Amino acid sequence: MTTDFAILFDPLFERHGTGPGHPERPSRLAAIGAGLRSAGLIDGAAPLLTPVPIADDLLHRIHTPEYVRRVSEHCREKRRFIDVPDSAICAESEEIARLAAGGVVEAARRIGHGALRRAFCAVRPPGHHAERDRSMGFCLYNNIALAAAALRDEFAMQRIAIVDFDVHHGNGTQHAFESDARVLFVSTHGHPRFLYPGTGQEHETGIGPGAGFTLNVTFMPDEGDAAHRRALEERVLPALRDYQPQVLLLSAGFDAHADDPLGCLALTDEHFTWMTAALLEATAASTNGRVLSVLEGGYNLDVLRRCVPAHVRQLMELP
């Protein structure tokens, strides 16, 4: 029996402590939970998935064993960050990051088995900046890349599309799959001349057998709905239709919103709703509706409280 939709949401993800003043803070998850409850989308509206720790063998498909050991050691030693000061950690961060990655992978596996059609995973720490051998930009393990690896390796999927609409380029995800034609990676983000992490130039289109399966779409500071919509309609949606993915994965960052303190773009609430619907429609025929959405950035609590439930309503096909 197939469940149409489920949510991975658990207050335990708030236990990843990042310290006073850090933008990737536990209250992000609390704000999302408040928004989902206010909209009637959890507490019975959709089944809740239980986070499970990720196994080492899958973690090592994306991250080196040395890096995984280092994350564990840094947390055990109660260090304040790993690799870069932005990537703040606490004693429990490695445990929570394993649960976040494991929960996302479990949702992907249920989709692969046909037991679940769509899911939204409200997890932290985020993942799309995490490289194979180091942490970057608040990210420890690359949740969405691990989900894609599970679908590719365990279900023999040959066409997986990842669309990353976080305002920052998903460098770790791109590097994980830039040589692999089985994964189409699309990232819409602020121009790397002006925004962290400085990667994701439009000439980066993949390498070797993956050439042509990376699409970076960049925007100048303060560009808003009109420019973003035009780029999606002219470049992103046609690329998805041409690729005909078997499953759609979304790196759902909400920091391209005009009110986000870390972004440089000017998108509105309405645009995030339109964009979600457009991505679902463009891929509906080839995916048979199979979609996994995973939280990345978004640092204005009011924006998260409003936009995440609107995103989820689109995934649930609610008016």
C-alpha cells in the first residue's frame, strides 16, 4: 500500500547546538513546526517519519571514512566547530547529523520501494555544502546526495533530478555527481561573484560522462520573482522535461526570499509556491509524482513559518 505523503519532523533536530548568534539555529526548526501546525499539516494530517541513524557503508558513498571519523572525534572532544568556524557543532551534532541523513535516506528508500510517493524532510544540520572530505557552510553530511546515492545504487535508477533552489550554490551536491549522467543537478542561486560559496558558475556543466548534466542558473543581487520565473520557464523546466527523471529531489532552501538576512535575492512567498508547483508539474509524467524535498537554508523565522507550509501544501496537492 502506498502512502501519498509523509513528513520527517522531530524536535530532536533542535539538539544540534550552534551557539549564540548563529543563523543556523534550533529555532529554525521550531518556527517550521509552528507553521506546519498552524496550517494543520502535522499532528495527524500527514504521517510522521521516524529518523533513523545512517549506516557507515552508505555514508561512505558520499563522504570519506576519514572525514566521518573526524566529525565524530570533533563532537566527542566538544570542539566548537569543524573545518570552518561557520560549521558550528556541539557534543550531540554528529549523532543528530546521522539521524538527519538516515531519516532522509529512509524516506528516499520508501519512495524507491513504492511505499511512499512524496515526502518533506525538515532536518538540520543542512547538507548541500558538505563536500566529500570536509564541512562547509553549516553542513556536516550531505543529506540530499546520500538520498540520491541510495536511489541510484539500491534501486538502479538511471535518471535522478536534483533541483537546489537555495540562494547559495549546492557545491557539495554538484561535486558528488558532476561525473555521473544518472543524476541531473540543477542549482538556482545568487551569482558566485557576490555570494558564498563562490562556486556554481554557469560554465560548470559537468565533467567526463556527466558533461551536460549540471545546470547552474545564477542571478545578480536584488533580482526577484520576474527574473527567477523567466529562468525557470526558459531553462530549468525544459531541462527537466528533456531529462525525464524517474524521481525528483528538491534541496529546499528559503533564503532567496527578499527578507532573508543571508541571501541577496528578492523572491516573495508567492514565488516559492509557484516554483514548487511548476517543478512538480514539469516532472509529473516521468516521475509518476515521486518527489523528495529536503530542507536546506532559510534564516528568517517568519519566512520559514509561512513558506515551508506553503511548499508542503503543494507537495500534498492541497489548494
